Amino acid sequence: MASADIPDPATNFKAYQASLFKALVSATSAANALPPNDLGFYRSLDRDFAKNLDSAGSRVLDLSNRLLQQASNDTGIVASKYEDIDDVVDRYGSAVDVMDSLLEKADIWLDEYLGRNKKNDDSVKQKAPEVAQISAKSNSGKLEYKYLHASNVVRPQLKFKDRVDNLSSTPFQRKIVVKPHAMVPLDHGLSADAMETEDGIPRSLPHPYEYEIHHITYPEHMFEKREPQQYLPFDSTSATWVDNDESLQAMMDHLRGYRELAIDLEHHNYRSYQGFTCLMQLSTRDEDFIIDTLELRDRLWQLNDFFADPTIVKVLHGAESDIIWLQRDFGLYIVNLFDTYFATKVLEFPHHSLAYLLQKYCNFIADKKYQLADWRIRPLPQEMLDYARADTHYLLYIYDCVRDELLEKSGANENLLRSVLQRSAELALTKHEKPTYDVETGLGPGGWSGLLRKWNNPMNEQQFAVFKALHHWRDHVAREEDESTRYILPNHMLFALVERMPTESAGVIGCCNPCPPTVRMNAQAVALLIQRARMDGLRSLEEGKSKANQAITDAAAAKPEVTTVSSARKQAKVVQKVDPATFDLEKVNQQRQATAATLTKPMSVLFGTDTSSSSASEETAKQLAEEIRSTIKLILPIDTLKIKRVKSVADITPAAEEASAEHVYVPAQERVTTPAKRKENDVIVVGHFPKRSKNDKRS
Ligand code: AMP
Ligand code: MN
Ligand code: ZN
């Protein structure tokens, strides 16, 4: 193409981009039409072809050296020039790595500049969230799910007064400062003895209402039979939105005098490591309140006046998480809990969900499609407010109904109501602990052993080492960035990396589609991590005693974990102090080279051709070297460019709608696996190779 045809990027960038793209497509398709293995053959046949090849080679060498120079200028890394075209082939991967990460970083910082990223500070005003509704039919075709997802939410954590602390080496710091309705003071049980640390790991403080819950006297009205009190009609009432001191005070004034409160919470845990409560729904017999817990996070402790009051029944359904979230986020504790879930158990109902109770007693069909909605969205759409309100609006009536049934069915020897209260009280005693991480055993709720058990495909020594390394990396980064591990690197992508074990950033990005931002940003570090883990895997294979296999067997044999207070305590003891150097790029690189040196024999295993010796280490190292080498290719540093070979032009399908790059959480069973859709800028190569002569039987 003559340079006169190339539009000026300064005046018409779109046209320039289009022409650049066109050139790239034709270059790529031309390159793809070349049979690399047969070049020597054709060269020997045709002198002109040989000449052309040489001149193209020297142009590539020149261009590559300019690219390398650019990469060195931009990073300050001194790189030696490419000597010849073989040198380019051998070392091009490293230049691409640098260019890739520079481009990725530019991309991410541009997003940041445009306000699309999380690192916005308080001063950046939140834009109206773009609420995208994605409808998907479930496999049965009966239920329609709608996932509400906002892409423009400023991280609420930025506004939190309490600092997010995801370190596994420090215990949870309880938030309670004042203790209403106390039978024993707040510092009860905080003797030096109880606080003694084991294995140098400090313990979290005890449950502040342990004594009160154990010594509760339930109010008599809870045991009296009574006609259930009808709820107010849902449609002609509305919820009061509580998001400031005045409305909070007004709500608390209203709450005074009620004997029962219905409570529920909505939570977000995708863009956060431990999650946070977004909403609290609170209903009395007369009113529904919806509290913006993102706004009032540091002031809701005042509700202990009601929540810790033994004379007020707190009715929740399935409060296991709520109990944890209340103490973790607000320092709130419940004394006198009635969990309607336990009532469904004790009464041996066929189902135990709130939806079942709503249908049974209120003839209300709960629409659970908002369960997975992004509750950080503000202002909340009316339909989400309605959904949230329905979770507590009917709950006190349901309490009346199940309480009556419990009283009715209790015989002389068994008190079913007492049994529900007993189980509720045990639940209310649950203490929040920060999740720990044990690199060695993989035990714990977020550990690798649980995930490994779900993976049915076989894993070799190297893959197991890569799996553990990636899993640990993901947990570490998630804690540091305050993101969920599934945002950092979803399980299916982790396993894709384990299966293919790419040792270059382009390969890492290629395994993940759409590639999560953190993986893109750290693709090089991830590639090095994989390389190092592969070396480790090889070494442990050499050592003969396969510790890893033992761990796999152990993990497979381990029973599913039951998270109880005592198991949480046990886990707290095995907290591992993470060496930050594990994820230090430079150190990883050094270690990789050191390991490589121990495996390498006089000849270069990575790029040499010989090595006649055939010891196990030699063989495995050669195998690895071959694999690494096979991944080093000339790659255009544009990661969305995909090359697809079709037999004829007729096979080219029109570009499909581009999938969202954000990761909407979809439970495994709801996931629809469709073949990857082609993006508009995919490169389609209509392939035809020159046919080899039948006599030419080289392999
Ligand atoms: P609920 O008690 O049903 O109102 O649920 C409270 C919170 O638990 C929701 O806001 C979600 O964050 C979470 N949650 C409930 N059900 C699910 C589910 N099926 N999958 C994932 N998260 C859920
Ligand atoms: Mn709930
Ligand atoms: Zn709810």
C-alpha cells in the first residue's frame, strides 16, 4: 500500500485504524498461507523466491529490532538486539510480553481516566448506573431469569469508614463498642488466659452476647396461642427508605413498643473479597423499612437497642449468613432469634424455603430472579425495592402461623417451639471469622482442596503444581484488591490455565475469554508463576516421592467440610503468613532461572539440539523445554485478534453480538455454555496450502 493511501491518524483516526486493520488482515492471511515447514524446499526450487524471502526476512529483522528498541525505551529494560531472524523467532516472545503489558496498562489506565474503573476516589461522582438486563431461559424453558447487573457502580467500599482488612494473618476485629441489654459487661471473658495466643496467632474476641443468649428468658407472649395477625396489603403500602440520621432516628422511634421485628439483608460479594451488606429490610406489623446499609454502615450499631433486646422477637428466615453479616459489617447481634427455617424443619414441611412459606400461608408467589442482582445499585429500581420488601413484609404473619402450628403439635414430652428457639439461639451464637488460607493442605472454605474435589479430570504433577500456584495467587490478589476470587479468576478459567499451562502472557490471556482485568494486568506474572510451578512440578517428580499425589489423594478422601464455630477456630490456628515475594515478578524470574540452571546440562536444554544423555531429569526438562519453545511464536500484540481458518468464503458467518466483558455471577447450573461468538474484528483466513507432491514424504 502506497503511503499516500494511508489516512493521517491525527485528523482521521477511524479511517487510519480501518486501513491499519486491513493491512494487518492481509499480512496475517498472507503469512498464514505460507507453509513454514516447506520454505526451504521452495527456496531451493526458485531463486527469485529465495531472494524475496531474504529481503522480507531482513525487513522483519529491522522491524523487530525497532519494536524491541521501543519496548526497551518504554520500560528501561536493556535488551540486546536481535542478531538474525532465528534470534527473532527465539526471543520475540519476550518483546511481545513487554508490549502486551504496556498496551494492557494503557487500556486499563484509559478506562480509569474515563471513570470506568474502580480506583475512582470519593471525588468522582457516581454516574447513573447503566442497568443491563440480560434474560436467559433456563434449560427447562419454564423459568425466566433476569440478572440485573450494573456496570458503572463506584465501589461502595471507598466510602466505608472502617478499613477493609482481608489479611488472613490477623483475626476479625469485632465492632461492638457499647452493649445495650447487657447481663455481663462487654469485656466479660476477656481474661489474659482466654486471649492467650496459640502458635503465635491471635484469636478474635468472644461473642459479646454469649452469656445473654445462654441465659435468656423468653417473653411469655411467645408461648401463647393467638390468632395470626393479618399483614397489611402489599400493593397499597410502601416501604420507607432509610439513608440518613433523621430517617434512621424516625425509624427507631417507630420501632419502640413492638414485640416482634422481621429482618432480612441483601448482600454483595462479587466485587469484594469478604462481601458487604447492601440493604437491610425491617418490618413491623404496620410498616416496612428499607435501610441503605452502604450509607449507614457506621451508624447501625444503634439497632442493638432492639436486636439485643430479649423481649423483642427477631424473626428471620435462614439467618445463617445474616448473623455473620450483621456482626461483621455493623457490630449487631441478635438476642431472641426466631428463624422460620428451623420451624419448617421441626414441622417437617416438604420444603424449607421462604418462597414455600410465602406460597403456603400468603398465596404469594415469590419471584426469586433478583436474588443474584447487584444490590449496590443506587438509586434502586422500584422492582428491586419491591422484591426486597417482600422478604420481610409477610414474615411476622408467617411467624404467627408456624408458631401456632408448633404449639399445636407439641406434646407433653416435646416442645417443638422450644426446639426452634434452641436451634435459633445456637445460630445466633455463631461468630464471624475471616477466611484463612492454607497453602499446604488447601483446607478451609476458600481452599484449593475443595475445588480440586469438584474437578474430575486427571492432573499430572506439573498441572497440580500449577493449580496450587494459581489458586494461591488468585486468593492473594483477591485479598489485596478486595475482589472476589471469582472476579480475579473464575474457576473454569483457572482450570483452562491448568490444562494448557501457558508460560507466556499471550497464552495466559488466550486461556481466558473474556480475560478478567487482573489477569490481563498481570499476565506476565501469571505466566512466570506457571513456569515456576511447572519447574517445581518437575522437581517433585524427580524426587520420586510424590508428595503432590499424596495431597491429591488426601484431598479426595477428605470429608466435606462443615463450618462450625469450632472448625473455624481450628482453621484460625493454621493461618499461613503469605510471603509477598511469592508474587514478586522479579524474584519469580530469578528463581525460574535458577531452577532452569539446575535442570540444564552443558548444552542448552531450552534451545540446544543435542543432549544424548537420557536421565529422567534430562528427559523431563527437555520435554518442558520443547513445550515452552513451542509456545514462543510470532504474535501480533493485539489480543482480540483471532484467526479462524475456513474452507471457503461461504463458511464465514456474520459477526454476532459482542458478549459483555463484565462477569455477571451466574450459578453453575444456570450457566449456558454457548460456543464462543465471533467478534467483528476476528481474522478469518480462507485457507489453501500449496499441495505437496506425492513424492515429498517428509514428516
Ligand atoms: P435472601 O435471604 O434470599 O434475601 O438472600 C440474601 C442474599 O444472599 C442475597 O442478597 C444474595 O447476596 C445472597 N443469595 C441468596 N441466594 C443466593 C443464590 N442462590 N446464589 C447466590 N447468592 C445468593
Ligand atoms: Mn435472607
Ligand atoms: Zn432477602
